[in-house]
Amino acid sequence: MMSKFTRTALYAAASTFVLGAAAQAQVFDQVGGGDRRTVDVITVTAQQREESAQDVPISIGAYDTDALQNAGVKDIKDLISIAPGLMVTSTQSETITTARIRGIGTVGDNFGLESSVGVYIDGVFRSRNGVGFGDLGEIERIEVLRGPQGTLFGKNTSAGVLNVVTAAPEFEFGGNLEASVGDYGFRRYSGALTGPIIDDILAVRVFAAKGERDGFQQLILDDGNGPAEVTNSETQDYYTFRAQALWTPSNSVEGRFIVDYSKRDELCCSAVQWDYAATPAVFVGSVGGQVLQPADPEARVAFANREYAQEVEDQGISAEFDIEMPIGTLTSVTSWRRWENSRTQDIDYSTADIAYRADGNYTDLNRFSQEVRLTGIWGDLDWLVGGFLSHEELELGDAIRFGDDWEGYLGRLLTAGSVPPLGTPAGVSATLQAMAGLAPVAALIGVPGAQGTLPIPAPGSAIPGGTGVAGDVYDQTAESWALFTHNTYRLTDNLSLTAGLRYTHETKNVFATFNTDSPAACGALETAFGPDPVAGVVAAATAAGLPAASISGLATAAGNICLPFARTALDQTGYDRERTDEQVSGTVRLTYDFSDDVMGYVGYSRGFKAGGFNLDRSFNGPLDPTLGYTDVDSGFAPEIIDAYEVGFKSQLFGNVLQLNANAFYQEVEDFQLNTFTGISFVVDSIASIESYGVEIDFAYATPIDGLDITGGYAYVNAEYGDEASIAANLRGNQISLSPENFLTAQVIYERPLFGEVWGLASLDARYVSEYNTGSDLDPEKVQDAFTILNARVGLSNPDGLWSVEAWGRNLTDEAYAQVAFDQFAQSGGFGAFMGAPRTWGLTLRTEW
């Protein structure tokens, strides 16, 4: 049911538009029509042909250079300040970035999952949202296409597309230089040059940028070998380069070649305590660790006992050709990309040495793609046919290891902290006491060489620091190809029918090798109870007739001593899995032009995203030694979205006001949900999700010369289904990271002040209502409603020879969680990856 706030917001928006329209009509009549300023028309390529955004019969947000520059948009995360209904978040590193449209998106912490929202940069698909994150450089426009787009874009885009178009080479000499400085040591320098090499045949454009920033989060780093070091995390240190060539050898051939390279070397990302109960704080403190208790996320203080590191290299080459042929335009887009990431981190986010990612955590992603489209006009038919082929090779390394404090910390958890402190004879290893509790069960089945008892390791050697995953490697190959068509037929002068169809075929193969430096404690349990110690303990205790409560306690002890990255069951064999998915999807919609300025549309689309494999050491199914353990179930099903939409687009009062609105309804089948359990990532296929709502976008050229107002509102109700297969805590509830209400507005005022000096003032605001940030919808992970304000003021020469601008982001210094999560093995302790605090700076720019 629609909330009171939603009804009020909708009524207020409707009233504003009605009153504004009436006032505008009066003003327009008074000035005689033609002298009135109008809203700029943004040309988009949402349907793979250049056309006005107002003529595209889908819900789309289009943002040009001025809107993006005034909002300070440098990457896809910045875009949320002006794009209603869009969510972009980052977690363990900025390479783990997730975009969501209409509530639908894919948690990015697991590279086994592709993104429901596709990111395209200059026509080239970026295979994960995090791969598309970075300084975008000179942006011509960004299009936010809401809903499935599979009949128009080469790769699966089941929930929507972020289509980024950068500035192209020009046949006139030009360039720009820009320098920005700000608080937290922020510095960004960029420059670009463009011009002809051969008149009307070959032009080039070169862009480069260098960015640095000190961290805005305080990190207390205590390795136990001396006084704690206070440093900063969430730093920036990157450079990026892009070179382009535009080749037009004839009137019928145009080619665009792009080479780009980026490198990042940053300390990111630490997590603050979001909510922290007394009990986990006591356990962490018992081994010398430190956390904030009570939690104070606004203080932006994080803890670790090991250094963080994040290194990213991103590079690629692409070539796009448009060839005019007698039957239409042939477009070919060929690309090769490589993305590499390595990182280390303290994964328990405390100064206790509990667990960490060591060297050996890396991602190496290579991708080749080829897309071909043929478009043309035949009478009243605008037609498009195309094909897409991609080959992706993904190698992922993982190395999670236990810290020196894990043995003592785990023992206190398993014995409820009842043993004396570490260092005393009775408390040297509380884990040993827990193992002693398992010994009678082991005696029931007999342990060779142990006289019916578990071989108890010496104190301090049960789970020594540095043991765990010595180096798992996942090699995944994905082959994808598709054929698609998208056509519009004008039934009458006012009525058009659009129909599109797509066939997708995708095969994935993953070969995984596992290498475990198993701690002695887990090795003893594996010897006693088999390759699945938890199942073995339960079977033995059940056979002995022990009470259910005792069996549960024993299983918990065994499961914690033998966490997934302590077990050796897969070391000898690994596993080799393959899956193939295919699907026919498409779209059909009707468009009616009520007048030259108002059009309406109604449509249906089906989106598809192939299934895949959970590339995380998580034992989701039984182990069978007779099958070489290859039946470990790490796969998940394809995700399918059926979307229905009805809306209108209008250019009112001679295009003084652009007003667009739509209502949508979406059903998602087998939604791919990635959840961190506090120990590992688990992927579940959620049977169904229902998403519905309304979206409104407007742009208004006010009667005040130089004053423009744009904005939008989105109401999104995205809920899990009520099937019995869906976990009870999810069933029927709003999905994570999906606020019900989004409201954005941007006000830009630019006018001459004196002489050759112009003034600029820009303000943009974004409001989102309350939402849960956790995949498991734990009530502790709720983020309250908040508003972000950004502003910019400046002076400039009207010809662009110089400009100086002062800017601020998050002016009210809102402290909000991008994602809150269960801290590693700290039940009752929740951490959060925070959004950026208030920042400010100064930008100098010259163009010629």
C-alpha cells in the first residue's frame, strides 16, 4: 500500500506541475511565444540511432555535459545525485561497485555474478559494474535506460543500462586544462587536446588525468608490535589516459578507434562499526583487540591490525565502424579489454588478529567482444538486426587466512568466554577445551591411533596464524553469443508498433583448484569425521542418541573449527563444472503521438541474465568421495525479468517544459542474491521478486533568463515473493538497497555579471527514504532516510578561456551507510562502508 509520504509527494508534484503549467502558459502568451527560452533537446542513441530523448518510447534519463559537469559527475557513483531511481554502492573496495535500477541489481562482492545493470562506455560492455568504475574523463552524455534492453545492446542487460558516451575527436583544434584542489588533500589535474591530422579525414583526441586524495576515514592500525599507528583510508591515487582517432576516408565510412589505460593504487576500503553489541566487543577485547563500543559511525573511525592495499589496472582497445550501404548502415564494434586487481585487507575490521586476506587475492579479467548491427529504413519500417559474440576469461585467486588471535578468540566464542585469559595455564587455548567436548563423539566411531579420542594439538598450535587458504584459483571461461532484432513500424501517422526479439546462448566453464594449509584442529576433525566434519559429527551424535540441543552445539563447534577455508576436502580434486543457458527474450510496445509535442507509449520487455557459479569457497552441497567431490553445488540459475510499462513524454509550451512520466511493473524470476553470512558468500536463486512504481522526469527553462530547473521522482516498491522456498525473513519484504522514494532536483543559474564575466550557481539535491542495506534484511542494517546537497558557484569567461569554480559535496555532512554487514565471526557486531563526508574544493579550467 502506498505510504502517506508517497501520496503527499505525488500530490505535491502533480499540483506543482499543474500550477507551473498554468503560469507558464500565461508567461508564454505574454512574451509572444518565439522569444521564450526553451529546454535543450538531448540527442541519444538508446535505440542505436541518433534521436531526441523525447522520441524514445522507454523510460530514460539523459544527462548532457553541462548537467554532469555542474553536478560534479566523474564516475558512475556520482551520477546518483541527479538520476532518480538509481543506486550505486561500493563495499570492500571501489572495484566492488554495484548499480541498481528500479530496485534490481547484483551485489558485486562475488565476480561469479554478472551485473543485472549493464555499463557501456563508448559502445563497449564492461562485464562487471566495478570494472566500469573509475574516472570517466570528458563525458559527452550519460543515458540511464530503465528496464530490460536486450534487443538493443549486445550483452545481457536485464534490469537496465548506464550508457556512457565520451567526447569524440573533432576536426577543429581545441583543448582544455583543468586543476582541482580540495580538502582531504584532494588534487586532480587533467588535460585534453583534439584536432585534425588530415583535414576531413583523420582527427585525434587525447585525454589524461591524475587524481590523488588523502583518506577521509581515520584508520587505527595496531599490529601488536608497538604503539598503534593512526592513518587514513579511502585514499585515491590514480591516473588515466585515453587516445582516440576518428577516421572518415569517405562520405560512407566512419571509424572511431579508442585506446585507454588506467591504474589505481589506493588504500580502500575500511569499515566503521555500525552497531556493536557488548558481547562481541568483550570477545574481541579478550584477545587484545579494539572496537568502538558503543558504535559511532559518524566518527568515521575504523580499526585494523594489517595494511590494506588495492591495485587496479584497466586497459582496452576498441574500434567502431559505421559503413553506409545501399540497404542501410552497417555498424561493427570490436573490443578487447583486460582488468586486473590485487588486494590485501583485514577482514575482521578490528585490531584483533582474527582473519585477513593475504597476498594471493587477485582478479584477472580478459574479454573480447564483437558486435555487428545493420540498421535501415524501408518505407514505414525502421529496422535493426544484429549479432553479438564475446569470450571472457576470468582468473580469480583467493587467500583468506587465520590470524594469530583466532585460536584464542574462537575458543572463547565456543565456551561462552568461560575460560581464564590467554597466557594463564588454564587458558592457553580455549579452542582445545572445545575440541575436548567433541572427543567423546569421536570415541563413538573410533579414531585410528588415538585410542578412541581426538588427537588434541598442543596449545597454540590448534589453529596457528597464517593457516587457512594457501591459494585457491578459479578459472572461468564464458562464451556468449546472441542474435537480436529491433524494429518500429508506423501503422498510421500517429501510431507506431515496436517489436524486438533476441536469442541468447551462453556457456560457462569453471575449473577450480584448492590449496589449504589446514590447521591441526580441523585436520583432527577431518580424520575423525571425514571430509565433511560437520555432517560426520551430526551423524555420530545422532547415532549415539544424543539430545538435539547437544547435537546442535557439537555441530556448531565443528563448523567453527573447520570453517570453509580450513577444510581440505577439495584440495586433491578441485572441481570442474559447466553450464549452458539459452533464452528467447524481446520487447513489444505501441507508441501514439497525441500531437507534435506529446506522445504516449505502452510496452512489455523480457530481460535475461545467464546463470553462473559462486566463486567463493562455500560448501553448498554434500561431498561424495566416490565422485571426487565434484558434486559441490556452486551453480545458480538464470535471472529473468518480465517488465511492463506505460508512460508519456511531452514538450510543453514550445518546449519550455519537458515532462515525462511512466508507471512500471516487473516480475523477476530466480533473482541472483549474493549474501555475506559473516563467514563466506552464499548465492541463492530467489524464486520471485515483484517491482512496481512510477518515475517522473522534468526539465524547465524558467522565465528568468539563465535559470534552469531539472529533477525527477521515483517510487519503487520492490519486494520478495511469498513462496515457501524464500527465507522467512525475506518473504514479502522490500529488497535490500531499494528505497521506496527517490527525489532529485538540479537548479542551474548562469548569467552575465559585468564585462566579459559570467556567474554560475548550481545546486543539486537527492533524497532517499529509509531502506535496508543488507541482503539478509537484518533490522540492524537499516539506513534512515537522508538528503544529500551539492553546490557549485563560479565565474567564467563566456568563451571558456577561463573559469574558476568553488564546489562542495554532501554539504550537510550526512553520515550514511552504503552497505552494512555482519563483521567476520562477530555475532552482534555490524560494520558499514560509509558514503563520502562533506568535501569542498576549487576548480580552475581553461578551454580553447
